[in-house]
Amino acid sequence: MNARFDPSGPLKGAVAPPADKSISHRAALFGAMASEPVRIRNYLDAEDTNSTLAAVRELGAIVELRADELLIRGCGLRNAQPPGRTIDVGNAGTLMRLLPGWLSFQQGSSFVLDGDESIRRRPVDRIADPLRLMGARIDAREGRFPPFTVHGARLAGVEYELPVASAQVKSCVLIAGMTTERTAVIEPVASRDHTERLLLRAGAPLERSRDRHGLHRTTVGNADELELELVEVPGDLSSAAFLIAAGVLVPRSRLLIEGVGVNWTRAGFLRILERMGAIVVGEVEPDGHFSAAEPVADLDIRSGPLEGTVVEPDEVPLAIDELPLVALMGCFAEGETIVRGAGELRVKESDRIATVVGGLRGLGADIEATDDGFAVRGTGGLRGGRIEAHGDHRLALLGAVAGLASREGVEVVGMEAASVSYPGFADDLARLG
């Protein structure tokens, strides 16, 4: 499905973004692992998160859709039931990487995971390697691609140092570590901590520290069972980021983004924007803070001029999903915007470095790809044109925002990809415009 987004007048009004996709995935998975029913409010109704609900049903959990919440009656930490057929993760990379952590300790059982064409291009060796070290057996196509089989086993604890900071790989290892005496994950820089917060709330023995070399260590121990009761999912900052970008780029705009999760490990994009000169007002969680709660705030966004900036590698894990928007903002900023250390973008739903650079260049951007990022020279805006989504929801959303701020408008080819995370995006933009 193609959709056209023409230059917009000022965007004004209040809008609540969709529920947080990362937290929704985790809430459903932990609900399925819990010993008592778990209520989830504001669960994201989108393709990716519905794939997670389908998967936990296949594994023996009962999912009840109520008027104002979701109720999951789990099958317990150690009692996932092999469905006897392939578990389809759809396009959900988070599900593909987190679910094996749970399946890896289902002793004597095997589970096959597969997904769509995009998922089949995404390597699983980064989760398979630590799970194998712990004692699980993972059989993957060509050794590293879906479909792949997880053979559950009795696991041993490990100290695993991530080559690259990744919340999804970290989460997989921590989930697997809940049946070991002690498992530690060491990261070179901090990544999203939603899994740790839910583990803490659910009663798992969890500790975090940072050593004198700056390495981040998270340790989990044996958990007999998990208890959560209620999870309230905040608005998704990664989805809100596209509204924020539109509010900053479209002249004379003023938006109130309501009920957004402002966990500091997700707010890297806001810190980058503020450095570029954007006007974003709201109480964001202080850097380094950790508790079981997910902080929520309203964000007041105003349009204004931007200056180029440099995004360094230690910032990348805290803004990984929003880096395509940094490239877009750089097109409108004065000077040069550079992103370094973002090689992780090459193994997302698409090679996001290649697709973002190619897509924006086709709209008139002065942008170049590097091995681990990109460099954008601000030209004051974009001409417009046509951009391919390549089945990537964030590229579809990027094209829509680019169209509103461009001189001639943008046609997004494959706009249906946005339904993975933000099905109502075009409707929200129309209402605000």
C-alpha cells in the first residue's frame, strides 16, 4: 500500500502515542512465565505484540482480552508446553530473541521458531552463543538464521560479556539465568533495562553494578516462581519520537505528547534532540536511575531551528530505534550530523543504515553511509519524492514525517509496514494537522 504525505501546516494538539512495544512484549512473556494471573493494562494492539500473544498461547498460557485490560494465566516458569508445530514470531525481532531464553530451560522439550521473510534474514547467533555456553542446544539454518530449534536443558550459570551492548541479547541471557545459581551479563555501555525492572518486580533475585572500567554488570539468580499481578504499559517513546520529530520540523507546530515512558535508557533521542536545539519540555528520568517502576511524563514539543551534532557509540544503545530520525533531523539542521558506532542498525528489520541513507538521499538529502553509521550535511530541508519502506515499520514512519516537512511531499511505498508498531499514525497526523 502506498501513501502520500504532503507538506503540512502547523501541527497542533495533544496526542497519546501507542503503548510501548518493548514493554508489551516483555509483559506478555513474563505473564506467561508467572505462577499467578497477570493483568496488563494498555497492551499494544499491533502485529508484533499480537505475535507474542499468539506464541504464549501456543506454549500453554491462557490469554483473556477484557474491555480495559489483558489477563494472562501463565503456565509457570518451568512448564512451557511444546506446541507440536512451529512457533511463528511474524516480524517480531524482540520475540525471536527473548523467547528462547525461556525455552532454553524447558528440560526434555524442543521448540521450533520461524518468522517472515525479514526475520529469516536476521541472525540468531548472538543469542544462540550464550545459550549454548549455558548448556542449551540451538540448531539454526546455516548455523545462524531462522528457522531454528531450541532444545531445552538444565542450564549452568555463566558470566557473559556482550561484544556489543544489546537489550535483547541481555534479556535473553537474564531470562535463561533465572534457573541457574548465578548468571551475570556484562555490557560495555548501558542498554534498555525494561527486562531488569520486570524481573525485580516479579521477585527474581537481581543485582546491578558498574565497575571502575565503566562496564555494566547485571546478575540474576535462581527463581522458584514469578509473580507480577499488574503491569501498566506506558506510551512508547520510540513511536512518540516520530510525532516529536514532526512537531520539531514542521514550522509553528506545538504538540503535547501524553503519557510517554521516559525511562532514561530509552530517552537518548530526547537528549540528542535537546543538544541539536529542539524545544522538548518534560520530566525525564535522570541518567543512571534504576527502580522497578517505569517513569511516565507528558512532553511539550515546539518547532524550532536545529544544529548538527555528533552521536557517539555510548549513546547508540539508548537511541537505537530513533537513529533514523536523527538522520532526518540532520537534513534540516545547520552543519553536519554524524552517528558513530551504530553497526547494530544493519541487522534490524532492514539494513537501516543502507535503507535510511538511500531513502533520504532519494528525497534530496546530502548523506553518506559509513561502516557503523552515517554523516548528514544539513541543507535546510528536503525536496521530497518517493521512499521505499522495505517492510520496515520505522522507515515507513520516517517517510511520513519527511513528507510533512518537505517542500514537495513524499510518497511512501509499503506504508502498511507501520502497522507493526503504530497502526494509527496517519490518522493521528491528519487529526493534528
